[in-house]
Amino acid sequence: MSSAPTAFGAASHVASEVDNVFIFILVITAFFFVATQGTLIYFVIRYRHRKGRPDVATSSVITNRILEGIWIGVPSIAVAAIFFYGYTVWEDIRTVPKGAEEINVTARQWLYQFQYPDGRKSINEVRVPVGQAVEFNLTSADVLHGFYLPAFRIKQDAVPGRYTYVWLRASDPGSYDIFCTQYCGVGHSQMRAKLIVMPPARYRQWYRQETAKAEKVLPLADKGKAVVQRLGCLACHSTDGTVKVGPTWKNLYESRVLLENGKTVIADDNYIRTKILNPAATTVKGFPKVMPTFKGIIKDDEITAVIAYIKTLK
Amino acid sequence: MINGLIMNETSEPNYLTETRGLSSWIFTLDHKRIGIMYLCIILFFFLVGGVFGLLVRLELLKPNNWLMSNQTYNEMFTLHGVIMIFLFVIPVIPSALGNFFIPLLIGARDVAFPRLNLFSVWLFGAGVLVVIASFSHPIDTGWTFYTPYSARTAAAVTILVGGIFLMGMSTILTALNFIVTIHRLRAPGMTWHRLPLFIWSMYATSIINVIATPVVGMTFMLLMAERLFGIGFFDPAKGGDPLLFQHFFWFYSHPAVYVMILPAMGIISEIIPVFSRKPIFGYRAIAYSSMAIAFSGFLVWGHHMFVAGMSNAADIFFSFFTFSVAVPTGIKVFNWIATMYKGSIHLDTPMIYALTFIFSFVIGGLTGPFLGALATDVPLHDTYFVVAHFHYTMMGGTVMGLFAGLHYWYPKMTGRMLNEKVAKLAWALIFVGFFVTFFNMFILGFRGMPRRWATYPPRFQTQHIISTVGSWILAAGIVIMFYNFIRCLKKGEKAPPNPWGAKTLEWQVPSPPPTGNFTEIPVITDWPYSYPKRDE
Ligand code: HEM
Ligand SMILES: [Cu+2]
Ligand SMILES: [Cu+2]
């Protein structure tokens, strides 16, 4: 399901209302555009100076009360209407319905961390059921970020030190983009996440399973696999040799890694651990410095599990 | 109406030939030379900023860092924006053309404080040098310098904003100089309602500059203090507020967009009547609407912050006032078009650029309501829709107005005519290139492409390719235009005093004007738009 093509058509009722406002403004502005530019082009053609004619205007009119009244009055009414329509629909964008489920979102350079009501956290992927109003409570751990869901026509900046919110009620299952629109540094354009909208029954089933899984004990490598899925490492790293934003993990363990500063290191436990906690310390040659730090997000035993998992990727 | 004076070949010394040598320029008190110095510095940075713009476009040809790293991309678009805004579009018309033409248009021998004027250009030059020094650690904050990022980045933000601070002081001094000049040095008989409209627009611009520029100066001081001493005005961890910075910044920067556009509107108001051979329609409406725009421009800064986390009440307030700016802007457009009614329209290059201004600026203006209306701004904010919108206003507006003015006044400034054929070829490429590059960005933004992104999902690529190819056409046009400017300095035909048959005073003196402008200060008995009328 998450491989479904990313939809852009309005994905909620509010989104189609916003589209209606857009069309309304488009019609009004198109009218003014055609009226003014049509007149302009007509005048240029009609009154163009031609050789052999006297080079003098045939009118010297410099005011016309009625005309000027019209072109002050009509645009004033038009912009008042646009303001008002835009305002009413925006009220819907800002008013969270009662009974909305709450998901906390912490934006940081350069990922989104989501927290479900059961306390479970996930990175760069969040799931919601169709038809259920969901409120995202946003904050940021570092600089400003812009939480933007194009298909839902909503956006809200995440600001450090305060909470902002945005809500949606998805109308169809599918996988939708979450972007970052507020410039936040090197990884700004890679700060992308997914909203996965599921049919309600499947969502509930998934939710129960995940809650249970979070408590079950797994073999270390399997646990590591679950951790990297949960933390969104696989958005940037592959396990099969393909190069994504970051290097692949296939055959990484114990290999020699060429760094940007020209040195080489062996990819041992310590290297991987440092990479996770303080990725800025070293950078692999040929890759952007966008890997976010997972300090404070990942637990110590989970790092061990991730290393165990990377070991198995031969 | 070619004025009786025919230029005699044994030419009298003019402001260019009277004295020679570098120091005669660096220490000149002549407003015309000062204007030319500004013009050269500023146009040079327009080209530099343009190169950064082209590099930004080149990177976006492909979705995945094919040309440069994210960090380099961030530096490129920041330098592009910073140079275009602070070193080009804000100062260009007031400091360069304003300096040159305000005294000429009002019948004065110079500005009110020539020494202060020289000091301003030096300050500007010093500011430029400091800005260049900051390129040692190129800044990567975007031209808006939002905190907390700008307080933390390792780039040379402190130096850069220091440089802009100096340029801001230069702007304030120039604006003061213009205000006093317009009040005190008008030729006898030139009442306020006989002022050319370019003067009205420069007057409105200067008032905005005097009121708003100190605010951005203080904001930059606070940012410097934050970076140097870690004070924390804008840092939530220390009890500060990042949104405060945005309020300060836009309190200046929204009025600044009128500083960018009003001077261009002034140029258009001069050119349209000259090339229609008809008095301007609605003189008072155009003049007063400049003042109305200058005033209401101070009430709308919050429309840049609808999704930033302001209170809902503030959002509603700012949306409402934003629409109040639309009407006076519209009035000007209607008046220009009405001026052409039953005129005798000449499509020389200045007029073609003026018409292009109206055409593309109207697109820029009409896409404003999408961003001023609350519901539609929410998705469109910080996407390519905004990038398209402001390029339509700044490039389609101010830059086209500037090009119109440069082609219109080139004969006066240099004493040479431009080559019309080359000028029109350049215009055609610029026009096509501009539309191919930027129109498509409205749709790109509507489809959700965020701005300031070095990489993007492949589904946006086709449109990015179109824009990038458009930027090459645009660049070709600009290169040809500059080629024409430079070539005609020597090769252009000698310009008569009044090649376009205009009525304003600068055309009643030789081209180029002598150092003191007027042998005798003219006495004004009429407004500068009294074109005769023929009955059909
Ligand atoms: C050579 C023609 C130009 C091209 C190809 C060009 C291209 C671009 C592009 C693609 C962006 C968006 C970058 C991004 O968001 O990732 C941009 C941003 C910008 N452009 Fe231009 N532009 C040109 C001319 C101008 C002019 C003439 C001005 C001003 C008078 C201007 C002012 C700006 C500003 C202020 C930004 C925003 C920078 C920021 O986000 O901090 N541009 N330009
Ligand atoms: Cu971000
Ligand atoms: Cu604004």
C-alpha cells in the first residue's frame, strides 16, 4: 500500500474547499487580467502611430469621474469577496473537530518524529485511519520547520519552544507526502515523510499489533531491523546495494570507508555508533551532510541491535 | 516635439567631459556622476546575482544533487536573493536613476546636500565591500535570515548583515536628501501638482525608506548581538521568541517591496504619456495612490506569517489589510491603460518595456490575492507559487520598469542613442525567457513543490527542466541588452536633446547635460504632460 503512487488531488473535504477558493480567485483575477490586458493590446493596435499621419493624440481626456468610480468600486467589492471567502474556509482549516485523535510531532534537523497516543514513536512515517479527524501537535527541537501536506492543502510551521497545530480528516486510503517548507539547513529538501492513510479496520488491527510488538522481545538482529524501520533510516539507506541519499549498508560492516577529509576508517561498532549519535563527526566521501542525529531518540540497547542487524547484511 | 535647440558639434563640455580622471569621479559632488557610479556598481551586482540564479536553475535540472551539494545550493540561492534584493533591486532606481534625474526633473542644479550624497555613495561602497568579505563563509540562511537558524549557522551572517546595515544607512541618507530636495529645490512655478509623477513616486519611496530602514537596521543589530554575545532575543531556550524576528524583519521588508516597485511605477508613469503623445490620465489618482500604498504598506507585514504560528486574530487582521493595498495598485494600472486611449502610440523600446511591465506586473499583482486570502495562502506559502509571484512583481515589474527607464534615459545619460534593432531582439528574448522560466513555477507551486529545495521528487522534473531552459533564453537576452549598452557608448548615434519628444525638463537641456544642469533655472507655467490634441 505504501507504494501506491503519491496522490495530489484533494485528499480531504477541507482540501476541496480550499480548491474552490482557489478557483473562485482564479475566475475573478482572470476576468481582470483579460479585461485590462485585452484593452491594453486593443489600444496598442488601434491607436498605434502610423507613418504619414499627424503625430498627435485625438483625445486629451484626463479624468472621468464615472469610470474612475467604477474602477475603484468594482475591484474593492471583488477583493472584499475574496477576503471573506478565504477567511470562512480558513476557519475550517483552523478549527479542530471534537474527538480528534492527537499525534505529537517533533520536527528536527532533518526528520519528523511522530508519537502515537500509546506512546509509540515512529520516524518519517505516520499512519492514520480514513474518516477520523487527526490533530497534529507540532513543535521543533531545533530551528523552524514547515509541516506541509500538499494533498491536504495544509501547512503549519513547527517552532521551537512553542506548540502549533494542524488537523486533517483523510477521505481516501493511500500514501501522501509530508514535506518541510520552512528552510532549515543542509537537509531541508530531504526532510520528507509519509502519511499513510488506512481503512479503519486495517488501521485498528495494525495499531494493536504494533502496540503488542513494541513489548515483545525479539532476537537482536531482528530487533535492530525493527528499530531502523521505526527510525526511518531506510529512507536514506538501502540494505541491497542501491545508493539512496546515503550509502548502502550492504557489506558495510568491517569494510574500509573513505571519508570526505581523505582519511579512511574501518566501519566497526564504534564507527556506526558514532555515526548514529553524532553523524557530523565524519562524513563519507561523495555524500551530503544530511544524516540527522539520533541522540536522545535511540536507546543504547537499540544501537547495539542496529549494529547486530548491519552485521547480517552481507 | 523636438525642442528648438539643435546640438552643435563643437559641443560644450558636459558632465562627463568637464573634468577627467578617477579622482574627479570619486570626489565628485555632481548628482549625475554619483548616479552613474551607483548605476555601474548596482548593474554589476545584477549580473552577479543573475549568475547565481542561473546556477540555482542549473542544479534543479535534475532531482538529485547532480551539480552541487545541498550546502552549496543553499549558499547559491541565498547569495542570489541577498544580492538581488539588497545590492540591486532596492537601491537601483532610487540611488542610480533617482540621483541622476530628480534634480533634472524638478529644475534644480543638484540635490539639496551634495556632500551628503557623496558620503552616501561611499557608505554604499563600503557596505558592498563588507558584503563581499562575508563571501569567505558564504551565508546559507535565505535572504530572510530567519532565527534560530541564522543565529546558529557557521556562515558569516554577522559580517553580511553588518554590510547591509551600512548600505541601509546610505539608503536613509539618500532618502532624506531626496525629501529635502523635492521640498526645497523645485524650480519656480513647479507646484506639487506640476511635479512629474516619477518625482511623486520617489517622494513616496523616500518616506518609506526613512521610516522602515531603521527598523531593519535595528533588527540586524539584534541578530548580531545574538550571534556575538548569545543574548537570546530570538532564542526560546533563553526566553526569546523566534517569531519576534519575523515581525521585525517583515515590518521592514514588506514596505521594502514598495520601495522596489514604486520607483518603477514612476518610470512607467513618465514613459506611457510620452510614447502615447497624450497627457497622463488621472494624475492625482496616480500621485495619491503612491502615497496610499506607502502608508498602507506598513499595515500588512503579517501576511508573510500566516502559517508561522501567529494568533488567529492577527492572521485575520493582516489578511484584511493586505487587500486594501490591491485597490490603489489597480488604480495605477487602469490609469496607464486609459492614458493610451486615442493616443498616438509609438512602440520604441522604452514603450515596449513599459507595456511589458504592465503585462507582467499585472500577473504578479493578480496572483497576490491567492497569497493574501487565508485559505489559499496556507498551501501556497513557501512553495514555488511564491517564487513565481515575487519574480513576476520584482523581475516582471521592477526590472522591466528599470529596463524601460534605462532605454528611455540612456540618450540623456550618455549622449548616444541605442541601437533599436538590437534592443528589440534583446527584449524579445528577455520576454520569452522570463515567461518560460517563471510562469510554469505557479503551477509547480500549486502542485506542492517547496521553495529552497536542492533536491525534489522526480514528478516535478519536467517542469524544472522547462524553467531552466527558460533561464537560458532570459540570460541570452540580458547579455545582448548589456552588449548594446556598452557598444553604443561609442558606436551609438549622437543623441539630440529630446529624441522622444518629451515635455519633462531633463529633455530641455543638452544630452548629456552640462555639470550645472541648467544655464538658467526654468520657470514653470504648466504641468509636464500638456500634449496637444487634434480633432477628428
Ligand atoms: C536571471 C534571472 C533569474 C533566475 C533564473 C532566478 C531564479 C530563481 C530561483 C529558481 C529561485 C528559487 C530558489 C529556491 O527557492 O530554491 C529564486 C529565488 C529568488 N530570487 Fe530569483 N531569479 C532570477 C532573477 C531574480 C531577480 C531579478 C530578482 C530580484 C529583483 C530575484 C530575486 C530572488 C529572491 C529574493 C529569491 C528568494 C531567495 C530566497 O529564497 O532566499 N531573482 N530565483
Ligand atoms: Cu525542516
Ligand atoms: Cu508583504
